[in-house]
Amino acid sequence: MNDIMITVTLICLAVAASFADPLLVELPNGKLRGRDNEGYYSYESIPYAEPPVGKLRLEAPQPYSQQWKDVFDGSRPPVLCMQWNQFVDGEDKLIGTEDCLTVNVYKPKNSSRSTFPVLVNIHGGAFMFGGPVQHGHDPIMVRGNAIVVKIAYRLGPLGFLSAKDAALSGNFGLKDQRLALRWIKQNIARFGGDPENILVLGHSAGGASVHLQLLQEEFSQLAKTAFSISGNALDPWVVQPGARRRAFDLGRIVGCGLLSDSVELKKCLQSKDASQIVTAVRQFLVIDYVPFTPFGPVIESVDAVEPFLTQHPVDIIKSGKFAQLPWLVSYTQEDGTYNAALLAQQSNGRELIEELNSRWYELAPHFLFYRDSKKTIEEMDDYSRDLRQEYLGNRNFSLGSYLDVQRIFTDVLFRNDTIRSIELHAKYGKSPVYGYVYDNPPVRGSAQQLAKRDDIYFGTGHGDDYVLIFDKPNTQLRADEKIISKNLISMLEGFVQSDTGALTYDKCVFRDNVGQNMLQLLDIKSNSCENMELNIFQ
């Protein structure tokens, strides 16, 4: 009862404040002034953690505790966390700053509502790059029915370097997300958000992050529903072996010497310039931006300070000890465009895919993330041979066989473990678990950007549904995509406010997979949606 009274009081205070001055928000740290945009208010660059610099580098985040003497300027766009960004042209891909841990709130101008449900977005980028500022929120603001909150979190080695022991545990970026979610729960009512109606969603590494947060029992106190778009905790690029070796390799690269003690390694890395640490990422890439996640989530030591993940996600799901709340997970028909589309790049008159004819056994384990999971070279080579035979037969790697290679990427990196996640949650969980596949190719999507060409058909690629919710600047949509965009956003608005966990897209009602003998997926196409049953569950 006390918690309910506190929540109601905060909402009432927020509503009263909005009538006085909607741009001025009272936070525990002091007053914050946002910005009046054409159709919404924005409150950006709000710190939720102490700057993770100096002795706080490679440590769990500390809650932000500073008091503002002056009104905090919430009109400044968020900065990117320091990163080695795949989509920066040229050899130097370093952008961002180390002091970056902020939340960013976007509130529609809608006088007919006193409170709003909340959509929290955890951005993707392979745990290596990306940020809140790189994706828009206009489609949601135009509808005027929900507040959007975007989280910035540490990336790459600054966010995920791990020696897999108590001294250098890793998962700092995931711990950032968790602290930000706590901040949102405690403070969103001050902006007019309803803390009892929070949906946390993310795409790619953001989707995997949402799933990893869902596997924390505390998450049930922080959110009402969850949505993982083209990424989940079981994908092979998420929790990988080999992190300790990579940590000490990075130390050697930046000049810490041949250390074997993680305490000394962390001490050395805390004395280095952050840009030097992040630039070292390029030494872990074997070709282009491959492997795309050299630093990501790990299974931590149980004696780590504030550990986030001490068991493999599969074991957590089988234990049933995770947040029991409705979860939607999805993939696109050709999710493997990331990172397969770069194979279509041309160099010296030939496509990069032709390199695989002589280097398949060398490169495939890096592309598909099984280099560290196979016990022997023979086992690794056998798997590489089996994949090639299953999808290509006796054909060579060429532009003519590209779509079959892309299918390998789709199945191994995204589709297979989406299905496995649904199956396991349906078997060991109690709350609804839903799935969809999106198949509606754009005129120009992320695949064309990655391949640096527009003369190839890639199908419905990685992120082609996500951009219909969080559009990138200057995104041009077809008429059917505009309708799908409205349907997807309406789906989320209904999902976060449903008291039963029911989920609907347009006129199609999702089927819960709990208690089913067959996989239940919603198939979303250009002008239709249809429930499918697949005989995949064992």
C-alpha cells in the first residue's frame, strides 16, 4: 500500500508540475529543464551513474549522486559512449566519449492524457557501438500515446572486458542498463510516465540485452513487458568463451606487458587513455568488422561485486528463476544480412565472398562465432565443412551463391536460437511468450548500406522492422511501410498497457507458446499478418 501511495503521489506531483511548466522537472538531484520540440518535449543527457572514468573504469556503475546548484540543461543531445564503430568510414573508426551514462526522455504533447505508458529502448550495435542519438522517435511521438526513454551504456572493452574473476568481472554495460532501468522506475513519474506500465525493448544486441535483463528476477519489479527484436541471450555471438584470453591480449596491445594477474591488468588499464583501449579493438578483427562482437557478455565469477550473470542463460531458463512477465521475441526473414552483406562488397573487381573459397575454414569460425566454443581444431573444421555442404553443396562461394551463404548467417546467428529461446521459455516459464517473423523487403535497408551497393536483392534484412519503430533520420517509407509502422507501434502501446499480457498486431492476435506442442509465430508481411504453426518443438 505504501508503494502504491508513493507512486500516486509522484504522478500527481508530475501532473501538477506539467501544468506549471512542462519543461521544468524536479529530480532528487535538483531541477532539470528540457526542450520544447515541435510535437514533443525532450529531456536529454540526464546522468544516472557517476562518470565511469579513472578508478571507476572497468567497475560496476555507481548511482549518480551529485546535486545541481543550477538548473540542469536537458536540451543537450546525448553523446555516444566511446566506441570503434563499424559504420564510420575510413580506417579510424573511433568516436564518442567515456563519460556517457545517461537516460533520455521524450514525451508527446498530448493534453488528453495525464500519464503515459513508457517504452524503454536499449540500442543495438553488437555490444560494440551505437547509441541513443542514432535512432529516432518521431513515429511514436506523432501518435502521442507513450513516453520513450533511451539508455546509453558502456560498449566494447570499456563495457565488457573481462578476466572472468572477481577483480575484472565484466558485463559493465549490462550493469549500466540495470542501473538505468532502476532510475527509470524511480523517476519516470516525474515526467508524466506511468511506472507500472513500462515496456523494455531493444534490437540486435539491444534485444539480447533485454533478454539478459529478463533473466534477472529483479526485472519483474522494473518492467511490465519485454520485447527482443532480432537478438536474444542464446545467440552464439552473445555469451562467448575466450574472454579472459582477449582481456590479457588487449592489455599486451596497449602496453601493459605480459601480465597474468587481473588486478594488475585492471590497474594498468585504468591508467591508460580510454581511446587507446578502444582503438585496440581493430587488433581483434580478422577481416573488415569480423568478428562483430569481440567483447560482449560473459558468465561472471560468483564472488564478483554485484555480479550480473553467473550462469549460462540456458541454465537460468531451465531453473525457472527469471522474471515472469510477457515476452515477445522476433527475427526477420533474412536477419543474416548482418554481417553477411559485407561479403558482397567489391574490391579490385571481385566480391569479398570469393575470399571464402580459400579461407572458409579460417574465417567461418569468426563470422559465425564458434571459434572458442569448439574443443578441437578438428571439431571446428568438421562443423565448417558440414555447414558448407548443407547450404552450398559442391558450389563455390560467389555472388551467385551469396543468398545461400546469407541463409547460413540467418540460421546460425539469429533464427535458430530465437526458436530455441521460445521453446525453452514456453517449457520452463509461466508467463506468455510470443514470436513473429517479419518479411517485407525495403527498397534500401541496412544490407545495402553494409554491402555498399544497391544492385543486389537481399530480402528482409537485419533491422528492417526496427527502423519502422525507431526511424533513422531522413528515412523514406513506402505506403505499406507507413501502415506497418503504425501497426507495430500500436502493438507496443497495447502490449505495455494490457492487464493480461495479450498481444495484437493489426487484426491478428498473437498465440502464446506456453502449453503448445508446436511453435506459434505470427508472420508479418507487406499487407497481411497470419498465425503460423511450425512442427519444431520437441
